[in-house]
Amino acid sequence: MNNRILIFCDTEIEYAQQMTAFLKKRKEVPWKLRTYTSVASFLQDVDPEGIEVLLVAENAYTDEVRKLSVLHTVLLNESGVLRWREVCNVDKYQRAEDVFKAILNIYLEMEGTALPKLEAGKDLRLIGMYSPVRRCLQTSFALTLGQMLAEEYKTLYLNFEHYAGITELVPDIQTRDLADLMYFLNGEKEKFRLWMKTMLHRCGELDYIPPMRAGQNLISVVGTEWKNLLQRIAELGEYEYVILDLSENIQGLFDILRMCGTVFTLTKADKLAQRKMTQYEQVLALYEYEDVLDKTHTYSLPLFRSLPEQMEQFTKGELASYVKGVIEDVVIWKRRSDLEKA
């Protein structure tokens, strides 16, 4: 018996086709998917004992379907009324991505779920962004760099600031964030992968996980936990680049910078900024982190006449034009690294 089957039954044909096409594109889906747009065909064709999850629209949730002995049922609610509280309800008319995440959340909370095995994937390169100089456009630079890299390479952005300051990064108060991902860090590797999928958001082609809403939580995470998180993400084999938007609010900052293949440090031309940079470099040398300096590329950004206000605008304008030159170097570094491994 194959208990890794998800049956999707919905008599709204156009919706069923679109959702099926969306789910088939998601490589992390842990089930074999079979879709029915006729309740009669579904009842005639399917052995209920072979179904792990039944995803059924409210229009197809007939008395006959309700009587089936299915392991887990998820109802796509169309009316907004919780008529059947004994099954899990998901709002049908929301973004396909949100429907998928809701289903995946329910699946992960089920007892005794079968999980997909991890497979070898892409090599990961960490890019660290850190500066002791404040208000130097570090986050804008990092998001621009990340979105541009994501047009060609699978890229993830993580923000480690106490207050990120960009509302799009934290959509609403109920959104899971980096703190939640840390909670699942010590669980099963396969389950961690799927939990992470439920937390991912996207801007253009760039994946990101919302930063910790309560910045105080950053301070409580020890350096080894951050290293374990990055190692776990590397083991997933899904990303080629991870952009780390770092701050001194985290423990183990220098060790994380040491893990990065490349570090970008933004500064300013004024004397105070120069003194901060000098002190920062002296501290790195004092604690024997000269290797971080060796792979650090320092930029003093020009004065831009206008800057984007929303994430989706970061790939356009003066800052974007500046970052394009930086990307050429990043891509060259990766290709050289690939050649060395060949």
C-alpha cells in the first residue's frame, strides 16, 4: 500500500487545474498527487486506505466522501462557515502559495507522517553583509544584491538586525519568522526542510524568511546555534547563495563572518566612519580573525539622488546600477570556485 498519496477533489474545474499545476511545480511536495473534478469518479476509482491526505473542496464534500475512512482530510473552505469542525479547514480563495503552506503546516503537525528523504543538491556560498557604520544602506544593498543574484541563482536572504525597518519583510503579526525556524532546528532534518518551506516568502525570485519580530530574541541565540542553522540550510542543497544581513546584535558574529565565502562592508567617507572602520579592523586582528578581513570587500557608496522605498523596486534605479558591478565579481568568484572543484 502506498500511503504517500494526496487526493485532490474539486468540481470547480478551472481552480482544480490551476492548483494541480501549482502543486506539481513544487518539488518539495511529499506526496504523489492525483486530482479529480468528479466526485463519482473519485469514489469509484480510489481505495480510501491508500490515501494519506484527502484535499477536498467544500463543493465536493458530500455525505459519501465524509463517510470514507481516510487517514487525514483537509477541507478547502469556500463558504467561510465552519460547518465541519472535525476536519482541518483551509481558506480556498487565497493565494495558491498560502493554500500550499497551510496544507503543509497541517501535514507536518500530523502524527506519524512519512517524510521525503533529502537529496544532494547545489553547493552553497554564504555572502556576509556587515558594517560597524550605521545608516550605510546595508539592508538596501543586501536586498538588491539578493534579488539580482536570484534572477540566475537560487538565493535566500536572512536578516539579523534588531529592527529590520522594512515592513514587507514582516507581513503581519501572525507570520512565522526566524525565531520559529530556530525552534524547529533540532528536529528531524526532513521535517525541518518542510517547516522552512512554510515560512518562506518571496520578492521577485528572492526567497527570504521574515526576521525575528522581537529583536531581543536575537541576543539569546548562541553562536553555535546560528552555525547549526546555516549548516542545516546548506544540507538542504537547494540554494546557491545565502545573503546574511548581519548586525552586532547576534552572538558569534565573527565566526559567522568566517563561514562566509565573501564579506561586503559598506562605509562612509567621513572621519567618524573611518575611525569606526579602523577600530573594527583592529578588533578582528586582535581576536585573530584576519581571514575575515582577507575576504572583505569594502565599498563607500556614492550619494544617490533617490532610493527605492519598496522591496520590489530595489532592482531599479541608481543603487541597482551600482550593485550590478558588484554582482559581476560575485558571479566570477563562484565560477572560479566551481572550476577549482572540477
